[in-house]
Amino acid sequence: MKGWLETRQVYAALATACAPGRRAALATVIRVRGSAYRHPGAKLVVFEDDTHVGNVSGGCLEGDVREVARQVLATGVSERRSYCGGADEIAAWDLGVGCEGEVELLIEPLAEARVTMQAALAAEAPFVTMTTMAAHRVTGFAVVTGTAAEALRASGTRLEDDGAIARFIEVHEPAPRLVIVSAGDDAIPLARLGELVGFRVTVVDRRPGLLTAARFPDPIRRLEATADALGARLALDADDAAVVMTHHFGDDTDYLDALRASPARYLGLLGPRQRTDRIVARLEATGPFDRTRLFGPVGLDIGTDGAEQVALAVIAEILAVRSGRAPRSLRDRVAPIHADVG
């Protein structure tokens, strides 16, 4: 989920910074063994003035990677570097790799072919990129879209390396949507936090005066729509989430009614339990309502005070539902805190 946002940020920075002819090097995590802080596809772009966007670790590898990037800019030759945490969990964490993890990166001069990424990202549809390497040198880069990408997507992001030729195949899936039904003041921190963690956020309201760029700046999408028009204006899928929070009983009921026809896996409803039960009872009187998808009152029980803390509780609950985890403290988790990706 986070990868789509970061890739978009990296290439937006490249488009802006490289327009005047500034050079840049791109570092990408291409393989991870064991537990790691970042997954394959994580990116860091380093410009010739040493400014940078993105990250490839918890912060401890970036200094060395930037130094390698400067060498790559000077020589024009790509580099592949491995960073190994070893068997010492504390040392591995301090290095920013993860527990007993090994991370391999490709650091390459920015190629002109990369500009095609902008169009692929703008289309907001799945696509694949393929970087071909002979030894350490990048010999090719291609963006694959449409039906041609389907077979490549099936096996996910991966490095294929036979010793002579290597291909880093990166699958780019659009981030899930977070639909916030209300452009009220308490929707502002929820929209900003949702965008920050990687969702494609859409704020829906029937009141155009609240749907302003000052309140919800790009890339947050602003959609003026009544409940009756919502289904036709916004297509959701099972990976998406929606939170209804208009503070108006009738509007909440109507918007939730419109959303129950979607396959979105998470439907949140702000407000006390008794109010939620009344809304659901009204909807059930008109047809079946899948209560397993409804999270109302919305958010984790962390004890909140104010819109910002409510936003944190809501986003945390959505992430827990997406990952299939029961919310709990990390101190109570026996398994590694970072997913084992290989």
C-alpha cells in the first residue's frame, strides 16, 4: 500500500527537479532476505546537490546509499550493494536492516525511460516495471501495462538472477481508497493521516463550500455528491474503506445505505453505539445489511480526545482490519514485528 504513495512522491520530485536538467540517481531495494524494515520496491532518489526524497531503510542506511549515489552520478555506472544485519538482532536493528535481514539495493543513474512512469502512475491502474541488469550495469528498463502485465503481476515483485542476467520485476498496484463522507472540520486530520500512510483519499460531501483545496489539498480528491449520486460517481472495490461522519442522522443513514451496495471491506460510522444501532435498524428494514463490515462506533478503543486522536484510532483500526490482525501492543507479539518477505 505504501509503495504506490512513495513511488508517486519520488517520481513527482524527479519530474520537478530534473526539468531544468539536474541529474539524479535512484536507489531501489531489489531483494530482501529474512526480516527487513523496508520491502522490495522501496526507493530513495538522490539529486546532484545531495537533496533526496524517499527512504530505503529505517534511516541508518541512507548515509551510505547517498554516498554510493554520488559515485554513480560521477561515473554513470550502476551499483548493486548488499547490507547484512547478521545474526545479532540488536546490531541488525541499529543498522536499519531488520532482524537477521539482508537487503540488496540497485543504485542507478536516472534513465530517460523512467519518465514513462509518470503516465503509468497517473492512470491509477496496475502496471509492472522491469529493470534488466548485466553484472551491475542496468541494460534496460520498461513499463508494462494492460494485459501484457497480467502474467508478470501473478508472481509479485521479485528479483530474477541467473548470475549473468538479472531482472528486477516490480509490481505496482494502486493504493486502496479511503473514502471519507464529510468535509467537516474533523475530517481534515483523518484525510491527511490517511494520505500520509498511503491511502488514495477521497472526501465526499454535498456541500461544495467545504470541499476546498485549502482544507483538503491535492492529492486528496474532493467529490461533491449526494447519497443518491454516490454509487454512480465513485466505484469502490473490496480493498477499499469508507468512513461516514457527517454528524447528521439522515445523511449518515443515506450515505451508509449507498455504501452498503459496494464491496468495500470496511465501513466505518462515527457516533455512539445507540445511534449506530438506530441507523442499522432503519437500513435493515429495507433489506439485508452485512454487519460484519460495519465498524461503528468507528476506531480502536485507545481513549481519544479530539479529532486528531480519533483520526489515529480510525486509521489504526482500518490497517488492522486490512492486515487481518487483532489490535494489540507490539510487546505482546511473539512473531517478528516486520513481515518476513523471503
